[in-house]
Amino acid sequence: MRARLPNDDGLLRPGLFVSVALLVGERENALMIPEQALVPRGNAQLVYKVADGKAALTEVKLGARRNAMVEILEGLAPGDVVVTAGQMKLRDGASVDVQPPPPES
């Protein structure tokens, strides 16, 4: 990226580096889940959704990824519960015991 900045006082010198956070777009009410909930299989991205105490393998369409979170464009609805740990031993239709999230420190 290149930018032009006023430098009337001469504080900026050639070769200096800068870190920039640039907001290029914003999506209201984006549905985000932790990346660790994803179960990739071939070209498909899946998650285990918990419905009626059972794991349901569900295909999802992904959007943007930011800070270890991924946007879900299709396949889940707000309020859906997804499995974020132990997916390797989980199978579609298996009983699931939902645990509360650990307290934030």
C-alpha cells in the first residue's frame, strides 16, 4: 500500500515503517464462529451443530476470517450451538453434553 501524508514538520523520513489497521468494509450482524469449530473434508467445510442433544454434521459456506474467527454465510443460524473441541472422536448423531464456556480471564 502507498499513501501520501502531510509532513510539514519533517518528522517522517524515507524508509520508516508503519502499522495500519484499515477498515475496508463492515457487515452488520455477521455470524461468526471460532475457526477451531471447522471440520474440513475435501473441498467442504463442515461443523458439528448440536440439535436436541445430538451432533449434526452440517456443511457451511465461509466468509471472512478475522482473529481466529470465521464468518458463516450459509448453514447456521444465530443461536445455533456448535462443537469447538473433540470433533475428531465425534460422529454424526452422537449424543453431546454441552458444557458452559470457560470464564474469561
